[in-house]
Amino acid sequence: MRPVPRAVPPDEIEAIFAEGGPLATLLPGYQPRRAQIDMALAVAAALGTTRGRLVVEAGTGTGKSLAYLIPALLSDGRVVVATGTRALQDQLVDKDAPVAVEAVRRLRAGRPRNDGDDDDDDDDDEPRGKTVLRMKGRNNYLCLLRFERLDRQRTLGFDDTLVQIGRFASSTKTGDRAELTGLPDHLPLWSEIDADRDHCLGSACPSYEPCFLVALRRAAEQADVLVVNHHLLCADQRLRLDNASDAEGFARVLPDFDALIVDEAHTLPDVATDHFGLSCGTDALVRLGVDVRRAANACDGDSRAKLMNDADDLEATSKTAFDAVAAAGSGGTTVGVAAGGDTADALADARADRRLLRLTKDVEQATEALVDALAVLAHDLQKSRSKLVGKDGDVALQKATLDGLSGRTERARAELAFLCGSAASDDRFVCFVDKGPRGVTLTAAPIDVSSPLSGTIFAGDAPVVLTSATLAIGDDVGPFLRQVGLAPDEDPDGDAGAAGGSDRGAERGDDRGDDHDPTGARGHDDVARAIFPSPFDHARRAALYCPTDMPEPDAADWTRRFDDELLFLLSTSKGGALCLFTSHRAMDDAVSRLRAELDARGLRTRKQGERPKHALLDELRGDLRTVLFATASFWEGVDVRGAALRLVVIDRLPFRVPSDPLVRARAEHARKQGKDPFADIAVPEAALVLKQGAGRLLRTVDDAGVVAVLDGRLRKKRYGRVFLDALPPMTRVGSRATLAQFWTRFVQPALGLS
Ligand code: SF4
């Protein structure tokens, strides 16, 4: 076990953030912010405590990145920082970390430098600079072996692309796909040459020494702070849970670390749901068949024929099984499906038709046949190791390839057997079928992620800090704590997890008596909680507009009123708008109805999916007349500052789709625990999503504008109060006349608009 990181003395924190201190010498216009310093002190205290647990909501503008990076660097331990989005990961590494590292170096050197003194000549007496390393999922990195193999068999059409990738391979130091800017974002060829785990030969690989992934892991062993995303963190924790490490530890994702900081922690439960379940789909099995056929060509005649035959069987039984699985799905809905890993930002809005799995006789027979075909294939792959033809070096490589394929096949067999066997009758899981852009996928997802999180991220002594701008409803972070397993499900006072009513400011929860199980059998950590509200002047800079007579979305005239209100709002803002929808269909319909009218008014209508996300956001930034219609991933991680974004419109309160099998299973689970699934789960979850969406508006202290929620339930339903409590204290407006006044009096002058 690695030691707890050093307890950072509070005076070091105070000194680094002080007026005239190291940060002030590095950041032009720097002013100490009490909330930022208090957050840094709270983080430092948590990092210096065995099993330290801290949950912090820090509103936009608190400066939370530096408030955790500085204590992380000062702690002298190896700290993993996990983010929910690529945008924040890049911001931390490219913008915040260099400042934090230099500030720590200056503090320790004991002599703050003057502005502009960027001389980086370390003299020997100065402390060595800390290192911060970005780590992405392995699919982001080029696999030299796969690339060289493909490059040898160039086919027409891929030639130009391969030449570009070849130049990239010989010039890049990291092999990171993000540096390959000359090629389109979605490059189908990339999946043929990435450092995918299924194709990696580990230390048997002839390109092991120059391998980018090997270099990354070596660098990670030396780094002070590793910046990863939630997917990589959960993949790492899942592997540790399964104890699935190969002999050289090459399957492991992260080196051991001393402390963990999870930013954008509100998305952790969803990512954990993806990673602590199991899935098997046609896409993976088709790729397995292709790879088996390729490997078969290296075997002698009999073995080759057998493997080719096995691949045919795999294809046929897989088709029959997944046709049966798809046909047997019941109920269901269309949902957004995340692609996982670092591609999530790009593909988070893919749609899938999701249905609950019904284990019919057809499904059982067809999946059993597929499980058998996989078992035969795994066996034949192992037997073929002795039937390889070729020179010595080639044979060693081919053996490693067959071993890899055999392991993959065995994993697929075991997963499918579990999915159609134990998981289907295990009430901890819900099994469903997705028919999406990547074919049919069968998934067993955990209904409650608090158990796997308690058994992994929160299991060890390493301190953990969870932070986000959206964790609390009012002053209460209880629902989030219960979701991640850091608070008891039941509270005898009916006020579970409320930390004595308020979590505002930094304090250690004083309700330890309620949380603590005297038997020690099911104890909960003592979780410190803090809320630092945004320092922005929401009341004068932002209005929350919901017309007093706005109908509810199921009313007959809601669409007409929505269009009417949106046109009014856009005639007021004249663009600079982000219209957030709760479904793709609603977005598509609204664009179809309104695009011609908006174009006629000189506005530039853009819709998610028409171009990559970053390109659409650049258009929003670049032209004040832009109106961007979007859904799903645009509700968070969008950071458009100034007048470019002065209006955020939300079509409906963002409840999850109730017919989604996962949502239904969680509701049923809550009912069994005596909870009200709507009041206890659906409403708090949706309120936090609304808070995220509304949070797109004010990104800096100088921003101003309007958030419009065009859903009458916000005013008319009793639960509307929960949503209102979750939002920052914007001026509430119910009529067009008042909104127009607010716009003229506050928004226009603040943004310098005429
Ligand atoms: S070690 Fe794995 S990822 Fe690296 S080059 Fe070899 S096969 Fe590719």
C-alpha cells in the first residue's frame, strides 16, 4: 500500500493563493478568492487523511481546477485527477497544470518571480518541477504493430490516409490520435490501427520498445499528477476488481496512486454503469471473425481449414443468436448511447432502440449454440499454435496473436454465458438489448452502482475528492452521496444525507452518528462536504424566464406556444442562442418547423450532427447571429463565453425516458426499498441536469443573458420547486414585458450590445 500523501500545511495553501503570492505573479489580474482558497484548504485536508472523503460543489467561477491541482501537487503523492469530458481534461493539462506546477515551484523556491520572468533555467538548488501527464483510453493511441502490418498490405483508397498516418507515426512523440489533425474526426480506418486491448501482444510484440503505450505507462510511473477521464478510471477499477492482469501487467490501465480527485463527478454514476456491467454484441463478434480468418492464413492446411470453418460457424450462430435476442426484446425506447472511452464526446448522441431482454426458448437455444461455437473456436485457436508455418520470428509473433485471439474468444464466451444465464436472473442487474449504429448489443447493467463503487474507488485507504459545479439541490448533496454509495440509503429522520440540513461552506459532516453503523458491518465513511456557490452576480446578470401561462408539454397547444416563445426570445437576443432539447426527435422537429423563419430573420441556424461538436461551438463563438439546436452532450461541457452565448433555451424538464429498461429497473428497485422513484430519484436527477444546462449561460463574471425553460411544469407542479431550488439565484421572470426590460437594462449594457 502506498502511503497517504503528505498533509499540506494550511499556510502553504494560503501563501500560494495570497495577494502577491506565486499565483499572482503568474496570472495577470489575479485576485485572491476566499471560496477558492477554502476549497483548496478542504482538498488539502482530505488528501492528507487516510480514507479522506470530500464532496465539493463549486459553482462556476470558483476556480476549482487550481483549488484541487495545487493541493494535489503540494501533497507530493501520485494523484489521479479524473474528468468527465475531454474539454476539461485538455483544459487541465494545457492551461491550468502549467500554472499550478510553476506556482508550486515558485512557492518552494521561496522567491516569487516578477511577471514576464519566464526564464526556466533551473539552478540546482531549486526544487524540481512536478509533472502532470494526460492519459487517454488506449484506443486513442496508434499501435505501431497494427499500423505496420496494414501499411504492408496497402489497398487503393487507403493509400493517402496511410501515407499521412505514416508521417504522423514517425514524427509524433505520443502516438495520440488528437495530434493527427489533417484527417477527419471519424476515421473508420483508425479502429484497424489503434492500440486496442484485444489486439495487443504485450511484451511479445516486436514493437514493444518503441510502442507509444509502453512509453506512456513508463511516463505515468514517474508522473505526479495523472489526468484521465472517468472512462479510463472506471476501466482501471474494473480490471482491479476482476483481478484481470496479464503477466507483465500490460492489461492494467493506471499505475498505483495515492489519492483520487474526480471532477465533473455528477457523471461518474453513468460511466460506472457502463463499466461495471457486461456486454456482448454483433460488432465485437464480427471483428473477432475477421481476425480469426486473418490469423488462419498463417496456419498449415488442416488448421487453416478448421479455423476458417469455425469463423463461418461463429458468423452463422452469432447472426441467429442476435436476431433472436433482438426479436425477443420487450417494451423499450430510443435512448442516447455513449460510445465509451474518449470517443464519448463525439458519439455520445448516437441513438439506439433499447428493449428489455426476454429470455425466450429461442433466445436460450440460439445463445447456447453461440456459446458452444465460441468454446470450439477458443479450443481450436489454442491447438493451432503448433501448426504455424513460417520463419522462427514470425512463428513467435503468430503464436502471440493466436493466444490473444483465444483469450478474446474465451472472454466473449464467458460474458455471453453470463449475460444469458446468471445475469438474467440476478436482481442486481438489468439485461437489455440495444439495436444501434453498431449492430445489436446485449448488456447487463448494474441497477445500483453504489456497490461496485464502494468496492473499488471507495474501497481503499486512498483519499478521494469528488467535485462538480452540479452536485447539490439547494444545500443538499444527499441524493448524489446515496447514488455513489457514500451515504446510507435510509435515514431514520427522513432527511438522509442532508448533512445536518446544509452543506454550504466547508465542514466535516456532523451527522456521523446517523451514518455510522455501530456493528461496523456496513459502515459509511465520514464524508466531508462543502458547497461554494458561484461568485457571479446571477440576479443582475441572468434572468430565468418561464412564462406564467406556459402550458405543460403534453398540452395540445404546447408546440405552438413553444415556437411562439422561441421566436420572441430570438427576436430579443438576435442570435447567440443555445437551444437544448431533451430528445433528438424534439430537436429535429423544432428545426424543421422553424429553420426557414429563422433564416428569413437573418439568423444562422445550426443543428447538432450537421458538423462536429467543436466546429458547431466555434460557429457559435464566431458569429453573434448563430442559433444552435442541440441535445444530450451539449447540456454540459459547453463553454462559450461573452456575448456569443446570451440565451439558453430549454424545451422540457430533462427527465430520463421512463420506458428505458434501466430507468424502469431502477424505479422498481427504489420501490422495493420503500422509496418513491419519481420524487426520490427522477426529480433530483432531472433537477441536476437542468442545473447543468442552465450553467451554460454564465461562464465568466462578465457574462449576462437569459435562461428560458419553456415547460409549464416548472411553475405548475409542486416538484417544480425542486428544480427552482437547484438553479442559481437568477432573476425570475414570467412575462415578455419584464423580460424585455431585463434585457435592455442589464443584458445589453453588460455585453456591450446595442
Ligand atoms: S505493444 Fe501492443 S499496442 Fe504496443 S505496438 Fe505492440 S501490439 Fe501495439
